[in-house]
Amino acid sequence: MDSITALLEGFATAAQPEYLLYALLGVTLGTAVGVLPGIGPAMTVALLLPLTYTLDPTAALIIFAGIYYGGMYGGSTTSILLNTPGESASIVTALEGNKMAKAGRGAAALATAAIGSFVAGTIATLLLTLLAPTIADVAVQLGPADYVALMVVAFTTVAALLGSSPLRGFASLGLGLFIGLVGTDTLTGQQRYTLGVPTLADGIDVVVVAVGVFAVGEALYVASRMRHGPIEVVPVGGKWMTGEFWKRSWKPWLRGTFIGFPIGTVPAGGADVSTFLSYAAEKKLSKRPEEFGKGAIEGVAGPEAANNAAAAGVLVPLLTLGLPTTATAAVIVAAFQSYGIQPGPLLFTNNSAMVWALIASLYIGNVMLLVLNLPLVKIWVKVLQIPRPYLYAGILLFAALGTYAVNFVADDLIVLLVIGVVGFFMRRHGYPVAPLVVGLILGPMAEEQLRRTLQISEGDPGALVASPFAAVTYGVLIVVTVAAVVVRVRRKKADALV
């Protein structure tokens, strides 16, 4: 009941004209960016981070939440009409959505994606409203050793599951942990890995790293693979939603929601995994399996619902435990930290008004996205016509200006360039960038909790597994790791036999 009261107060805040405009700005930017191939929500949030420092925290976080949800919506448009996903979570949508568009049913594909996203986003946000306070209450009881266990789980799963190779994932994580160590040790006051550069004594700003690895690195990578020529967009054809389409879509919307939300809440789950699972489930349960691969509407409805439900699920560990489980979540944590706010169990106590206004804005943003997506689809198609050289040159310019505006220190631009080049080579050689950012953000927190645990136990490492919660957490991690290895080995044997 307290949660409902707090949510109503959040709606009273989020419904103020100023915050409604910020929510509209966020979902519009997110949708426009989600439409553009190669530019995802993580990059957009990172790019806008330095430019929102003049706003109050509630306004800035409402914008970022709108960008996050909007990016998930917008990716479906380019997947369906261009067969080029705007971000990785929309890959599955392209499988059936583009086939529907080429068959003259593009309007139906766009409609089922938009309505499914609205249904899933609303239900998942409701689940977030109900679950988050309860999880936060439990999390307050956790000790330092329990948090070390949670962060080890986050490190292991994010590094092992994001990207094509666990080894590359752990290499990326290690680089992030190292960058997090640069600066002055808070316990001893000694400088670490600063190379005698005064600017590095305060550490490398998370915002600079996020902008460098996502905006600069992505821009350089896309520029290196850029091909000039006209973009062929399939026309939006056919009826929006007939009675048959409604009948075939509503069950996939619900199934996708309840597949996506729980997967989004676990480390390294996220939208990518949930969309593939939803697609596989719809293909197996469909009464028309022969249509899959030729334009089955269930193959658009289910994955798009799972996509947006997972987006809300990701916010559960982020808000309640302070654990980012995707690249975009990691950048949103950086946004919190830039305002001196630490996501975690005390967030609902120390910043209750702000966090409930944020959750309320998710409901409002969902309605705005449904209203924006269907009538304005032709405008989003026009966005696809922006020449790529102009687009990415603008991104680099805003990245440099925004980074300089963080501390007004020219050395930050050098760090930005170095991190951007590192991000470029990571993408080029298949190293995932999400573990780097997660390691950078959680590394210092894990070090602090580890030191605290050892101080309390007078240096006894057994204290790390002494609490029941930590022991169970490590046990689950071992079981999941062994199961993943077994599945990988069996898959390789099956491929060898084929």
C-alpha cells in the first residue's frame, strides 16, 4: 500500500508540465536514435550525460529513462523497413518484420511492434513498481560480504555472456577494473597508475569513459565500415491491425512480457537473450509454423514485447542493488553517480521522491511512445536519410564539447580520444564494451566492500563465504557456470557431427 501511495506522489511530480516536456524530449530522442542503425540507447545516454548537468537530477533521469524506453521502441522501425536493426535487441524483429514489410504488411508489423511494446512496457513497469521496494527492503539487510558476492556474480555473468567469447569478455572486464583503479586510493591516500599526471589523481571520470567508448568508439568503427549509396526503405503498406492480426498478436505480447521481464532482472540477461527466447517460443507454439521465415506476425509481436519487458526488468537490480546488467544500465548508473546519488537499497529511502517520479515517468513515457510511434512513422523513416558522414561528425563534435564541459579540463579530451580509440579496436576485434563499463563502475565499489569485509574479519578470507546469502550466491554461480560449459561443449559436439 505504501508503494501505491508513493507511486501516486511520483505521478504528481512527473505530471508537472516541466517534467512532461522532459519525458517527451527523452522518448522522442530515444525513438529517433533507436531508428538509426548502429546508434543504441547506451550511446545516446552517454552522449547526453555531460549536457544535462544544468538540469535537476529528477529531470535528467526522466530524460534518460525516456531515451532508454524510446530506443527499444525505435529499433523496430529500422528492423522492419530497412532490415537493419537499430540496436542488438531488435535483431530478431528483423527476421519476420522485414519479410512482412516486403509482402505489403509493413503497417501491421509496425503496429504489432508498437502496441506490443506498450503492453509489455506497462505490465513490466507495474511489476517493477511492486517488486523493487520489496527487494530494496531485503537488500538493506545485506552485509559487505554479500555485496562482494553479488558483484562477483555480475562480473562473471556480464563478462562471460556478453560477446562471442568469454575470454574476450573477461579481458574487457579486466580493462574496466584497471581503469577504475586509476586515481588516489581512498584508504592510504596514495596515487595509483596516474603516471604523474595531476588530472588523473582524481581518477578517470566515468562520463568521459562512457562517452569515449560508446560515442567516439562507435563513430570511428562505423566510419571505418561506412559504405556510401542510397538507403532502400521498404514502403509502409497494408492495413494497420485487422481482427486476425489482433487475434494472433495478443498471446505473443503476454508471453513475451513474462519471458522478457524475469530475464531482464538477472545479470547479463537483458533484451538480447529474451528476444531470441521469445522468438523460439512463438515458433514452437504457433499453429502456423510454416509462416516463420516468411513473415509471421507472432515473430514480431513476441520479441518486441520481450524486448521492452526486459528493459523494465533491467531497472530492478539497477535501482535496488546498484548493479548494472547491461551497457545502457551501466551508463544510467553513471548518470546517477554524476549527481552524487548511488543506486542501491537506500535509494528508496534517501531519494524516495526522485525514484518514484522516475518510475511514474516510465508509465507516462509508454503512453507517449504509443502515440508517437504509429502516426510519426514516416518521419522516423526520413531520419534514416540523414547522411552518415554528417551524423557521425556531429556525434564526435558533441562528444568533445560535452566531455570538456564536465570539468573544463583539456586533458579530458586526450583521455576521451585514447578511450575512443580503445573502444574502436575493441569493436573491430570482437571485444564487448559493456563489461568494460560495468567493471569501471562496480570495480571501486567491489574493492570498498572487499576491504570492509576483511577489516571486519581481521583479514580472514573465510568471511567472504561465511554468510548464508553469500554462500548460496556463489553456489548458484558455480552451478550456472558448469551448466553453461556443458551446454557449450554439447553444442560444439553437435556442430562437429553435422
